[in-house]
Amino acid sequence: MARWIVCGLLLGWAAIAWGHVDVVPRQSIAKRWETYTLRVPTETAAATVKLQVTVPSAFEIEMVEHRQDWTIDTVRDERGFVREMTWSGGRVPAQTFDELKFMARNPAEPELYHWDMTQFYESGESAKWTSQTQILAPEKMGSQQAEEAWRAAQVAMTLSLMAMGVALTLMVVTLIGILQRRPARRLDGAPKQVAD
């Protein structure tokens, strides 16, 4: 019995850990304009009806994607940049998710930044989440992208070699089939007569 309770708790914890609101991409380049996506899953029985996001002070957000199914309220600082975003009036039913987007200019300083979010449910309950974005120096991101491109090229080359091997095998099988269908020839050059 105790084993089933522990398994249930672990599965519940895994669902909660997987189901939290997240900001992607998780890595980007310093000073770059980036379109960020908030992934908002509803892992509870009650639908998500509101999401509030506190923006790290080093990010410069000017625009939030227009959505007809959500009302978007923003709080801006003295420079006009968004410091807080709230989506309300929409609905993310249980066991579904939505994606909400905004455009931001990344901080100049490469480091790890935290987004604080509160997800509100139809039941009146709420959950607090924190997501992280790693801002990298351009040269660091470039080396990572080069490494990823190299890995992709290796996979593409392996697939190409496999395809060439399959094509060569098919050509050999076809050639054997053609040779087996040719009638046998007698030594004098006349084809053999096949008895019915």
C-alpha cells in the first residue's frame, strides 16, 4: 500500500513539474530582439483563466502579441517598457495548453534571468512558477550554433549514406532479376526451346 502512495506522489509531482508555465527559448543572445513564447498548460481539473508575468528588469518589452480570445493588460515603466503582463478573459481547459507571445530586446549582460509568473484557475486557486532564460554573449551562442550545425550535418550525411546503400541494393536486386528472366542461349546462338 505504501508503495502505491509513493508512486502516486511521484507521478503527481512529475505532472506538476512538467505542467508549469514556461518561457521559451531558454537561451538567447545578448542585445538581440527575440520573440518569446509563454507555454501555458492546464494540468488541473479547473481551467486556466488568467496569467500574470513579472518581467526581469533588464528586458525591454515594447509589444505583446494581439489575441482576440484574451484581454492583455500591461504595466509600463517610466521608459515605456513593459514590466508586467496580464492575460485574462480567456480560458485554457484542463489537459490542454495555450501559447502567448511577446517581443523583447534581451539584456546586454550575459547571465541567467528569472521570470516570475502566477497562473490563476477557474476554481479560484492559483500557482506560482519561475522560468529561466540564459542570455549568452554572441560569440558563445555562435559556437553552440556551430556545434549544433555540425551534429545536424553528421546526421544528414549518415542518412544520405544509408539512402545510397538502399539505392545500390535495389539496383543490384533489379539487375539480378533482369538477368534471371533472360532466356538461356545455346552455344550455337539459338535460344533453347522450352517444352510445354
